[in-house]
Amino acid sequence: MKTRILLLFLFIVTSLGLLSFSIPKKLKKKVDKEIKKTFNVEDFSLSKVIVPKAINNKLKSKISEENLFKITIEDNVLGYVFIDKAPSKTDEFDYLVLLDKQLIVIKTKVLIYREDYGGEIGSKRWLKQFIGKTSKDTLKYEKDIMAISGATISASSMTIAVNTFLQNLEILHKNKVL
């Protein structure tokens, strides 16, 4: 009997821990800073966007409630934030994409870059190329998005990641998730 109660208690504690999991603390501060700066707000709320399994199966890459959030003030939608990782030469980097409420990219940012080389993809000048893009755009590295010498893998990876997200946006919008 005691074992059953202990197991039930552990299950409840574990479930609550999984349900409350969100943006890692290390990234949360950076994400909040970018939202405040981009939307020119101090207080806002982030709520997880739940993508039904049937729709997630249609996506080019999976989106979870841990990386796509709606940004609101009271009950007004400001936009959305997508946080993910993309591969670099030997590691991966964390990035975000901020969208306005019409699902137009208003900012991209490399949050954490873990390589010695290729960090140029974090420059505002290079990242500005993604601003204004929508789910109707198809991005090609070295055609639509300029290359960066010394950051070929990371720049290509960021382009592919944003392009995939834009393709997923179309599916999410058509299925009324966003």
C-alpha cells in the first residue's frame, strides 16, 4: 500500500514538473529581452501554442508547445515567438524568430552560438534578410539569403531552419492553429 502511494506521489510530482516545463532559464531572459525590445512593451504573457498530433505529422519538422508561443498583453495578441536549435559545424545554436500577429517575420536572433567560428550569423545586418518574410516565401541560401565567408554551414543551416519554419507556418495557418 505504501509503495502504491509513493508511486502515485512520484507520478504526480513528475507530471507537474513536465507540465510546467517551458523555455530554459538560460534562454528565457534573452527571449524576454528581445520581445520587450521588438514590441516595445514591458509586460506581456507567453502562452504555449499546442499543435495537435495530426497536424504536427504534416509539418516539415515537429513543433512542440515548448518552442512556439503566443505573445499577448491582456487578451490582445501581439505576435508569436518560435525558439529552436539548428546545427552548426560541430555543435548547434539556439535562435528565435519573432512574428507579428499577421505571421510576418519581424526579427530573427541567434541566442546562443557555441562554435569558435561562424558567429557572424548573429550579426544584425545578416539577420535583417529574414525580416518581412512570410509563409509564402521560399528561401534559398546564396540566392535569397547572402552567404557568409567562414560561416557557410551555420548560415546555410539558419536559412534552412527559417525556411522550414515558414513552410510550417503555412500548414499551421491553414489548419487554424495560428
